[in-house]
Amino acid sequence: MLSNRWTGVVRGLVILAAIGVWLAVGAFGGQAQGQLSSVQTNDSAAFLPASAESTEAAELAAQFTDDEALPALVVAETADGSQLTEDQLAAVQAFADAAPDAPLEGTSGDEPATVGDASVADPVVVPSEDGQAALVVVSLDADLAQEDVGAEESSVSELAIGALRALSAADTADGGLAGSGLESWVTGPAGFVADLVAAFGAIDTVLLLVALGAVLVILALVYRSPVLPFVVIFNAVLALSLAGLVVYQLAANDILTLNGQSQGILSILVVGASVDYALLVVARYREELLVTPSPYTALRRAVRASIEPIAASAGTVIAGLLCLLLSDLSSNRSLGPVAAIGIVAAFLSALTLLPALLLVGGRRARWVFWPRIPHAAPGAADGLGTPQGEQPATVAAAEASDDDVQVAVAGHGVWSRVARFVGRHDRPVWIITALVLAAGAAFVPTLDADGTGDSEVFLTQVDSVDGEEALTRHFEGVSAQPVTVIAPAEDLDAVVEAAESTDGVSAATPVTDQPAPAPGAPAQGDPLVIDGMVRVDVTTSAPSDSQEAVETVSAVRDAVHDISPDVLVGGAAAERLDTQVAGQRDLRVIVPVVLAVVLLILMLLLRSVLAAVLLMAANVLSFGAALGVAALLFNNVFDFPGADPSVPLYAFCFLVALGVDYSIFLMTRVREESLRVGTRQGVLRGLAVTGSVITSAGVVLAATFAALGVIPLLFLAQLAFIVAFGVLVDTLVVRSLLVPALVHDIGDRTWWPARLARHTAR
């Protein structure tokens, strides 16, 4: 009796210690999670490898100017399309004169306090040739622009854009443009970055609230309990706090690169994975509570039975995502460890914090299931309970022939009916589902994943996009950032001629020892030669942040490389081109590696070559169907302009790694059952027993990834649809129909080359 009392005390102390440690993690990690946006890097140029041509060109191009500029372009046009009046031109000039004194909100002390402090030159006013608009060029200091300042730790460029927009909305008496009859926008590279940061700002609050809200509703429907959903959600929030704490420290110390996309994916991945793992543990715990009166014994058995599939699932996702370390882009490369940290946090919380929370209340811990509290049958053993190797009554072994489908799956509601259907029609089921998935995959070649322009990444109306449209209407051939061509001095004339003759190029101007008096004005003086090299600024007809400019850069490179292999082509459009080329290379390299790694893990887990190959083939077919259906909808329903190459890459890594989880959850239970009753009955029992929990897990993960769609960015909306739809296909079609029908049809040969050694539990 005394021994039992001390055992209870020790258990209580362990539970309190586990919860206390996780609460401390939540306290510190919650703060770090809220500060992740302050350690983001959203500059695409920073993601490129040092060997990229645009990176090498940027290093040489910087020698030709004292200060590298990040342009902010203020475009003003008449509201009715008429000619600018003298008063309106005067208002634009007054705006340009007042812009340097516009305050940067929240800065103080030694930090830049005004737009002028963050600029490398005074603003310049350029009227349009059609007389209907005027352009104010504000040249921000590119080196200073990315620094975080102020109490909110916002970037200098973000604060400068905010100051310019606030000034333009002010009355003309204060240097603004309101009341002048002009419409104005702030665009250019600096404007696009500010709008991108603003879009990612919703990740800290809106995204997480939407994801948790969706999960809470699903859990309430699954558990029909007012308590248990909040236990699972609390577990997920603390897992996210741990992940945020680790990622923040690594990003703040420049050990990895974090961007807005990675942060959003981290939040979704941790919530989805931790809830999935919790569903598995809780479902097994409930089963065990039906055969033992001791919650401690029941939970110990549940964790012991769940740890293998959860560890296999986590290991598969981690290994698959770490393959992104092979990427040429640091944004892709860093997502691997960022996501892996999130999965580790979810794994740890599911097997430490969640059990502690479920045992609050001691022997009365069943209360978390209220009002549907599971009770052990009269006479059920407590303490050690049933001998090692036996199963709960809900899945008690039964001697039956392989054809006795009715006995194999009795007592599991709708999923017993699904299992019976699969068992009786296995071959038609897997053939038809495979053909349907193949039909969806047939549309994969129609997916346009060559890249998009900056103005196409926003799904809502933003100032920078509207401003670029106005810029295009009135300033044809004015590119925000020119293409920079670095060439040997002796090839200058040939390079200029080749560039100017390229379609899409409006001008090619050598950099001279005297600066041009205004944007677009002819250069004066002699060509500036540094170490035998000259710089030519090439202006594209399309804006530099558009996909058309990217295509022009590709043509310019072909033209000037024919003249000399030493010519380098850089600039904003060239950086985008190199990013897209690197993304396409990553797709070709990383996809086969992910397939090989996941296949190897499946072989080790299932102790079978054939079973692993079947699961991998089904998973790839599922991914193809999801991507093909997405391409069909993107092109014909949503009318998306295209996709970035990283969209199919990320979707593949997540769907192959996450989608195979549900087959892992199923097949580990199938193997457990097959050792006792044979493969055919084992797969049907496994499907019937795990059907509800795995379906719930799939719906939860799909809902959390769908929440990415609340961020109004093309990349995240496309990724949200592909992954959410693909997870549902994996859960409802592949795991429910294709895999069990195929395994049932093949039978014991599924485990080749191993032989299934059956044993019967008594």
C-alpha cells in the first residue's frame, strides 16, 4: 500500500515537471514566435548562391557607383486622364521637395529619422511624355534599406515607403497630393518589398488563428467533448512555441535564413503534425481504456503502440524535408531544417506533454473524454493488465479464413463497411482508383511553373501593383532597376550593339565618369573603366520586376555571351531569372533524392521491399493527381498567371513526406494484425480500426494547410490548394481504397522478400 502511494506521488511529480517545463517553453517560445518576422529575409537576391551570374555581376557593378540605390517610385496621374496643369505639376514638385523631410515612424537617436536620411540622392521629378502623369524617383540607400530600426524593428525601406504613402495622402498645403486632382501610388522595388512584408505580417496572427480555429472545429466534431479538443490544441500551441524559440535563435544568429514563406509553413506544419500525432495517441489511449481501469497502464500501452508509427512518420517527414539542403537557393535550403525543427517539436510534445495532460486527475484522468467517457469492462485487469502482446478487446484476434471478411472487420461502423467493400472487390477497387488518379496526373504537363513577376504574386489589390500599371501606361521603357552588364572595355561597342538589338530592350547606356542629370537622360562623359571592365545599364521595355523582363534578360545574356564569355549580366530581373533557373534545377535534383530516402525508410519500417515500393508508387500517383487537378483549376478556373518553380518542389516534398504518413499509420497496424490473422484479414482489420482516426488526421492537416490561403500571395495560395487537396486524396482515396485493395489482392506476398510468421494471441 505504501509502495503504491509513493508510486502515485512520483507519477504526480513527473506529470507536474513535464507540464512545468513545457509551460516555461511556452513563455519564452511565445515571445520568440511573435518576433520571427523581425529576423526574416525576403530579398530574393540574398537567396542566390555566390556562383550565380547575377551575384557575380552585382559585386562588380557596385564598384561603378558610390552608393547602390533601391528605387521607390511615386507615380501621380490625373484622375480623369487629362493633361497635368501647372498647379498639379507644382504639387508634385512640392511633394518631391517635402519627401526628404518625411519622418520614419518609430525611429529615434542614431537611427535614420527621415526619408532623406535613408536616401542616396534628392528626389527627382520626371513628367511623362503624354503630359498626363509625373514620376518622382526616391533613391533609397540599398545597404541601409534592409536594416531593422525603431521600436517595432521594421526595415528602413518599409518605414520609408510608409512615410511616402502618408505624405502623398496629405493635403497639398503639407506637401501632399490630396486635393490636387491627382491619383498617386508608391511602387518600384522598395514598394513591392514593403507590400510583401505587409502581406507576410498576417502570418503572426491571422494565419495561426484561422488554422487553430479550423482544427478546433474538426476536433470538436471528432471527439464530441468540450475538453479534449482544447487539450490537443494546447499541446499544438506549445509545440509551436518550442519550434519558434529554436528557429528564432538560429535565424537571429545567421545560422539559417528565414523568410515569410518558411515562417508560414512552419506554423501550419507544426499545428498539423502535432494534432495528427495527438489524434493517434488519443485514439489508442481510448482503446486501451476499454480493457483496463488504470489510466496509467492504458496510456503506457497507448504510447508504446503509437511511438513506432509516429516516429516513422516524423522521421520520414524530417528526412524528406532535409533533402532541401541540396537546393541552390538558401530560401529552399533553409526550409528543410526549419520544417524539421517543427516536426521534432511536434513529436516531442505528442509523446511528453500530451501524455502528461491526459493524466491530469490521476485515476480520474478519464474525465478529459467527458461526456463520452470510456470505461473498462467489468473484471478487466488493472496494474500490469493484459500480458505483453495481447490486443484490446476492440481488435481481439479471431481465427477466420482469408475470405471471411465479415468476421475480420466486425464492429467498426462505417469503416467496417468500407473494409468489407474493399475486401470483396479488391482488384476492381485498386484498378479503378489507380486509373482515376492517373487521369488527374495526365494534366501535370499543363502546369506553368516557369515563374511569375512581382506584380503577379499578390492576390489582392496593393499600392505597388496599381502604381506599376500607372507607370506602364505613362512611362513606356522606364525600368525601375536596369539590367547591369559588366563587360571587358574592348568589347563595349559590340556589347551595347548586341543589347540594343535584343527584343524587349529600349536602351543600353554605358556608365560614364559623370552621372546622368535625370533618369532616362543620355549619359555624358567618357565610359568609366575599372580593372579593364565597363558597365552598361540596359533598360527593358517591360518593368524590371515582370516576367517579360526576365525573358528579355535571358535573350540579352545569349546575345552578349556570344561576344565574350567574360560578360556578366545582373540586375533585379537577372536575379529573378537565376532564382527561377535554380528552382528548376532543384526540382530535377531533389525530387529523386526525396523518393530514394522515403523509399529506404519505408523498407526499413515495413521490413519489406514490395510493400515499400507499392506505397511509394501509390503516393507518387497521388501527388501527380493532385498536381494535375491543380494545374487544371489554376489555368481554367482561378486564372492564375503561372507558378514559381518552388511551388511543385515544396508540394512534392510535403505530399510525399506527409502523404505517406497515412499509409504508414495504416500499414504499421496492418502488419501488427497480419502477424496474427494473415495479411488479407489484417489489412481489412487495420483499415476498419484506423479508418476514423487517420481520416480525422488527414482532414486536420488539409484544413491547416488550407489556412495558408488566407495570406493573399500567389505562392502560398497555390501551395495551400495542392497540399490540402493532395492530403485529402491520400487520406480518402489512397489510404482508404487503393493501398488496402492492392494489399488485400496481393496477400502475404506484400511482405516480400520476408515471410510473414503468424502467431495467434490467446
